[in-house]
Amino acid sequence: MRIIADACSIILLAKASVLEALLDWRDISVPREVYGEVIEGKEKKHYDALLTERLVKDKKMHITDIKNKRSLKRFEESYGLGKGEAEVLAGYLEGKFQGLLTDNKQGRKTAKIYNIHPLGSPDVIMGLFKAKRLNKEKAMNALHTLRKYGWFENSLIEYALVEVNNG
């Protein structure tokens, strides 16, 4: 499955130490703008930025260029999305991807307007656990990290924790 992802999700999954497990399981691409947003943290030696740069260099994560500039502009102007989130949605609508990964609230709302069912970082962690690519302890720790660094409703993280705990 090919998935296009935004910066927030890449950063959170890196912080949760599951980004590499995801890349071993799925083909993940980020638009050029998103890649730039993530590696901005490189100057401050942020782990997620350094990891993302290495994963792209090692060809485990891919950079994609968005061709549909009209959609890109519409997402930015009509829905108030940042450039990275707009690129993810426009890229998904180009038809090369089967999944869209975003934790951005406005990006998720906009995706639903277009009948796109986005994945979020908690979904990824639960999916990795159910596919036996993460053990229970790793999945639980990753979800606790999302709680600490993410902007998720507590009920969403609680639900994911129960699902993993009941395994």
C-alpha cells in the first residue's frame, strides 16, 4: 500500500520510534514541501528530522512532487491549509496513493469533504501491532508518546491503548 503523509504524522511517528517499522511495512512518500518542514529541525538536531533525512537518503521513504497545482492552490485558499497539508491532499487526489496519513485537524476535515478516510498516527500504531510488527510494550509506549507530543483527544488515545492492551 502506498501512503502519502504529512509532516506532523512523520514527526510524531519518529518521536514514537515506530516510523522505521511503518516503512518496513508500507511504502511512504512525502511531498517535497512536507520533507522541508520535517527537516527544518535538523539545525536543532531534532531526532525526527535527522531520522527522516537518513530514511530518504537510504531510499526507505520517498519524496514526491505534486503536479496538480490547481488543487494545491484550492486547498490552501479555500480550506486554509498549510502548504504541506495541501500538498498531501492534492497528491492523494492524483491517484498514486491508496492511503493518506495526517494528524492535522483541518487536513482531516478537508479530506472527509472529499470522501477520503485519512489515517492518523494512532491508527498506524494499532495497525502495526495487529500486523505483529510491534509487540504490546512497544505499541503501548508509542501511544503514550503520542499522548505526550500530539494533539489528540484523550479518548482516542485511551481507545487505542485498550485495543492494544486487549490485543
